[in-house]
Amino acid sequence: MKSHLLFASALFLTVPAAAQDPPAFRAGAFAADITPQQFPLNMPGGFSANGAESAHDPLHARAVVLDDGTTTLAMVVVDNLGLSPALIIEAKAIASHKTGIPVEKILVSSTHTHSAPSSGGGKEGSPEAAYRQRLLDGLVESIVKAHETRRPAAVGAASHPLPEEVFNRRWYLKPGKMNPNPFGKMDEVKMNPGTSPDTLDRPAAPTDPDFLVLSIQDEKRQQIALYASYALHYVGATPRSQVSADYFGEFARLMPSRLRGDGTMVAMLANGASGDINNIPFTVTRPPRETFEQVRIVAQKAADAAWFAHRRITSHDKAPKLGMIERQVELRYRRPAEEDIVAARKVLDTKVKEEIEALPRLAQHYAASVIAAAERAEETLTVPIQAIRVGDLAICGLPFEVLVEIGLELREKSPFGETMVIGLANGRYGYLPTPKQHALGGYETWLGTNTVEVDSSEILTKHLLEMMGELDQ
């Protein structure tokens, strides 16, 4: 009888191990301050000198870590124009070593604020070198501390339209209003053509009006984090010679008050497919704004849209399906035609002041880009793209300034209920237009702002749709 009892006891002890509940879904978030402490610093947004002497508002690296017991992943949004791939690779390696999160399960995207310092570094002892280290440390810290603060969580996703703050900046002009581009040729469309009704005809592409949110709450329904995306470039008109996170940072500051977080909530706003989208209402005369006022206006509307989207979430899932796929995709570099090389050398050989002044604006800058593309030793570029599943939400990351039509196609063809398309994810390799937009010309398609072949958007879209299909299994 005793042996039977021992067997029954052993059986009783082994059954729960096989029948135990699956691991609880957990999440953690953290915002690391990456505001520069040494000045002056160069801010690389724009073609002219853009130096910073102080900080107007703080910059952050904001991270959320999701963990279902099988897969652990991190998503980070950094207040920067576009982090260098080298810095991102280094940060991922360090964070992976400290947390165990695989490097291919970490997404790091930049907001594309034009009022942040370069991530490239500089000479030892310089403010630029010090800032690169601060960026690196902050990026790693955000992931590590988000990982350390994981607790049982639930997620939900939804969207809300905010159409009145997004405008396509590529326009067809009325006959006779187009000037030659920097290569001396005529484009069919122009970026930021001004607001004169005598000049403007129609925009060359649509906008994506939706503001999307991923809500992450704990067991007490306290907000752990809100990961959002909106297809809008930076707003700009930030204080001169001062660092600023633009509307992305102001949104993150406002959002906890909208959702009544407990003081630890982290809100983050990623840049969507906004390569041709900005905040200029080309056919409307906007009243004058004081410095930073428009940033506040857009951030307030974005926070309101996020609140409305959050209200649409009927329930938060305590056991969402979680997955992440990364692919390294090889793309061909663009090569200039021989006639373009000859024309570029002629521009660069121009020395007479009057002849230089007669050249199209930025002709010498883009002539140098043509020669650089012609002399590039590499034939191909390998870029990382990522697809993430969080319940019925998909997140696609591309390391380009992605034109809006690409984001709209991915959202339309996605098998998931909501899909975010995040630009400047895991690096910055220039603009990514569609073949249709390439044919129209314009700033985003010029050799120098765009470096990869004309069909690259189609290649990457095909991969991402396949990856989302795999995650949907």
C-alpha cells in the first residue's frame, strides 16, 4: 500500500509540471535622458550650419520590453535625426549581453527631429565624442532598465484619424512654374513648393491620417507604456541654436496626463512612413506662430488622438501572440549614367564666380553626390528590416525615410487588424520612394538623398508582407 501511495505522490508531483499555466506575459518600460551635457554641438538637419549652444527641452531614448516567456523583444524610440547603423549595432550588442535579448529582437528607431546632435561622434575629448558616448549609454540603459522592470501586463491596439496635421509636400506645379533641379533637369514635382495659389496645382501623393497606438497596462490597469506612430515628419520652428525633441518629445511629456499614469508610464512616438509628409498646409494661410508654438499644437492634437484611439480598445489581452522576424536584404546601389557624370564634373570644375552663381541651387552639392555614387566601390547595400507581432498588431521597421505610399500599401495588405510602419528603424540610408515617385523626380528621388535602386521599395515591401504572413501563422 505504501508503494502505491509513493507512486501516487510522485504522479501528483509531476502532473502540475506538465499542466501548469503558460508563462505570464510581461512588459517593462524606461526613458533614459540623452540630452547633451557639453556644447557647442552641430545639429545635422539642413544644408547650412545648424549649431546648438544649449538644450531647450530634453532628449530621450525610450524603450519598452515585451516578454511572453518564449520570445523577448525590445522597441526603442530615440530623439535623433537618424542614428548611425554603427552606433545601433554597438548598442544592441551591449544590451543583448546584459539582458539576454537577441540582437535581432531589438528595434531601434529615430524620431528624425532636426534639432538634435549627430550620432557620429568626433575627435577624442570633443563634445561630439562625448555625446556619442552619452547616446550609446542611454540607449543601452533604456533597454536594460525596461527589461529589469518587467511585470505582468496586457496589451491592446487601435487607431484614430488625425488628418488635419499631415500634408504631402511633393506637388505638381502649374505650367511654367517649375525651375531646373540641381542637376539642370526638370522634375515633374517639387518638394515644399511654397503656398502661392498661382504656383500650386495638386499634391503628388496622399497622406496617411491615422494615429496608431499600442497600449501596455499592468494587472491593475495602470499604464506601463504607450508606443505610438504617426506619419508626420518633424514640425520644426524650434528655438534657434537649441536642442529639441520637437513634437515627439512634447507628445511623450503630455501623454501620461491623458492616461493618468502612476508616474512611471513611458510614452513614445515613432516616426511613421512620412518621407514626403510634413506639417505645412500648402493651400491654407496659417496665422503666425511663436517659436515652438506649432510643436505644442501638434503634440496636443497627437496626444488627444492617442487618447481617442486608446478609448477604442475594448479589452487588453493578457496573453497576446508575440513574435519578431528580422531579415537582411541586399539592395543594389544606384549608379549615375555617363552623361550625368560628365555634367557633374563640369559643375565641379566651374571656378568663375559668376558661372557658379548661375548654377541651379545646390548644384555643386549634388554634383559631388553623383561623383561619389559613380566612384563607390560597393555594388550592393545590405539593410535590416523587421516585422513584429503583438497580438493583432503588426509593426514593420525599415531603415529609410519611407514615402507614405509604401506605408499605406503595407497597412492595406497586412493580415493584421492594425499595422504600424516605422521609418528610420535600425539606421538611416536616405529616402525610399516608390518607382512611381522616382519617375516624377523631386528632392526625395535625387541621387544623394536616395542611394538605392529604383525598385528597392518593391523588394522591401514584398519581404515585409512575407514576414507578416509568417507571423500570422
